[in-house]
Amino acid sequence: MEKTSIIDRVNSWARKSVTLKLIAVGFLILILMIPASMMRSLIRERQQTRDGAIKEVSSKWGGFQTIGGPIISVPYTTLENNNSGKAEYVTKYAHFLPDNLKISGDLKPEKRYRGIYVVMLYNGKINISGSFKTLNFAPLNIPEKDLNIEQAFISVGITDMKGIKDNVNIKLNDSTFQMEPGIPTSDIFASGLSVPIKLDVNGNYTFSFDLNVNGSSFLHFLPFGKETNVELKSAWGDPKFEGAFLPDERTITNNSFTAKWKILHLNRNYPQQGVGEFIDKNNEDKSNNYYVDNDDNDQVVDGGKASSFGVRLILPVDEYKKTMRSVNYNIMFIFITFLAFFFMEIINKRRIHPLQYLLIGFAICLFYILLLSISEYIKFDMSYLWSCVAILSLITFYTKSIFKSNKLTILMTSILAILYGFFYSILQLQDYALLMGSLGLLVILAVVMYLTRNINWYNISNTNSNQLEEHN
């Protein structure tokens, strides 16, 4: 009998202990970090599926494109020691960049669909023109007798050859040459077009050619001219200008953009002529490579030069990025919700079982899964609204069954609605997210401190003992 009495007392203390309830609630928050982590993994998995769809469509249409050149290359023979230390003749190349380079392009955007995923494609009509001045071999220290002038060629670098839609004919002074796939050397370009030319080392050359090229998302250029001028336009209202140089002039409307760049050879870290891999050698910049934008972790899918620049045609809404950002606030949302329920217990003498806390926490986690799944079909804003309505309805009915009070139910629903609205505003105000978040938390803390200012925490269990027993 005495043993039973001790057990009853322990159970009674456990049910009434505020400290024990706080420990239990804190433990539940730690448990709910597990589904939060799983949600992040789920979002990344859906992103990878989306990126796989983009890669599949791009592989058939044309991938991320970067265009460089043209450049004139002249092979020469030099004597070098091989790995065995034996001297042998090897062929190397001297490369010359244009003095003036002018590029104008019109990008026609096109959306393609692979299942539920949207792939951003484009067709570019690009004209490239400019001039070469007399080739100066003196700075390269190459003896004239070692030059193979008769094997000179002109080349243009293109990242994905599948995107070329028409033959490319380059006009060099008064002669026209049809360019062929492949480049004799990979010093500058990994892939592209080239054609042999009859070179007069003392002559000046003007050139002009058109490119009709398909690509996906990105179009980049290399500033190979002593002065490079680029002008792009497109019937797309969501461009992202990126790379080593931003445009000097740009005009963006809801359904179009134009942009102009002017870049001097002084703005880059290589000269107008050189031998071998002299352009961006040992100076690759991964931040300017071509990537799929996966939240804050960019997936590099192709290499590039540090001086490349251009434009990316972006889709106005990236539901995965916004959903990932919203999940980052998940634990804070759970903590504030649990805090609100806890103080309702304290102030209104209503007991809530830890299992009920856990169910409410899982309901909050379910919001993000709903948000992710619905946003793949409709706009993110509407997805957020419908997910809020679903979870608020669920928690509202559950709160009514716990408190048996319309007043407390309305109060709890209002708190949750304000929280969802607050975190939605943080998602929209990306540049001011930290400021809004910190001010919001300050207000929440001030409200909690005000409402609990008269609570005697040391004596709360004894003070409310009889009232708690009545409710249980």
C-alpha cells in the first residue's frame, strides 16, 4: 500500500512538474530534427531528378554554350627533351587573338517539358565580326625558320557541337571558307570549328561569320579581342548576367532584355598572343563555370575560363530553392509553436500530453512535404497558401479537441497563421531576411516575457495543483 502511494506521488509529480515538461518538450524538438533532415534530403532528391531531366533534354538539343574566338594559330617545330631525357622535335602552336571583336546576338527562348519539369532552352542567331592586325611573332621568341606558316588555321571554340544548326562560313578579307568540326590542338578550345588558311604574316585580316546555335540556359563568351563589344537581346524577361564581367548597359522589361558589354584586353590576365595554353592557364575560376543552380550548392557540370561572361535565362520561380529555404526555418517554427502550447498549459491550467506535442510537430513537418509536392504543379505562392490552409485546419481541429475551448482554439490558430505569414514574408524579402527574422524574434520574445511576467515559476506546481487535478 505504501509502495503504491509512492508511485502515485511520483506520477502526480511527473504530471505537474514544469521542469520535467520543459525537458520533455525539448527532447521532442530534438526528435523532430530527424524528419527535418529527411525533408532536406527529399528536396535534394527532387532537385536531382529535375536536373536529370534538364540534362536529358539538353543532351539532345544543345547544352550550356560558351563561344570563343576566332583565333589564328600557327604551328611551329621546336626541340625538347622527352621523358627519357632524349632530345626530339615536337610541334607546338602560336596563337593570335583578334584586335577587334564584335558580337551581336538574338536569343529566342523556348520552354520544353520532361514530365512535370520545365527545361529552359534557346536558339541563338549570333553574328561575330572583327579584325586581326599584322601578326607579331617577336614577343614569342620563335625563330622564323621553325614556323610552319603553310599549316596555319583559324578556329572558333564552341562548347557543345550538337547545338550547331547551320553550316558556318567565315569570310576572311575577300575569301570565304567553310569551317569544319575539330581543332588540331586543344591548347585553347576543347571543342569547336576550324579551317586552314593561307596566311600572310604581314597582312591585316577582317572576318565575319554567323552562328545559328541551340543551347540550354547559359550563353557565355570569351573576351578575346583587344576590344570586345557584345550586344545581346532576347524576348525573355528574367535574365541573370554572370561571369567575370557584368554588362555596361542593360534594359530589362517583363518580357525582354537587351545588354551591352565593352571589355578591354587590360581587363583580363593574358596577352593578345601566346604559345600553348596561355589563356587562363592555371587560372580557372569555378565560380564562373557552367552549373545547375541547386539552392546554395551549385553543381558544376562543365569547365570554363576565368574570363568568361554572359547571360543565363532563368525561370522566375525555383520552387526547390524556396522550399529549401522554408525548411531552414522548420525548427524555429516548431519551437515557437510548442512554446505557445506550453504557455497555454501554464496560463490556462490545461494539460497536454507529450504525445500530443509530437503529433502537432509532425503536422508542422508535413506542411513542408505538402509545399514541395504541390509546388511542382502550381506556383509557389499558391502552394504555400494551400499547404497553410491544410495544416492550419488540421491543427485547429486537434487543438479544439485538446482544450475544449473555442477561445483557446481561435487564439492558437491565429498564432500559427501569423507565424506562417511571418515566415512567408521572410522568404519573399530575401535581401532583408536576416533583418526581418531578427526583428520578428525580438517581438516574439517581448510578447512571451510580457505574458509571463507575473508567473511564479518556483511555486507554479503547488499553486495550480488543485486546478490541474480538476482538469485531469
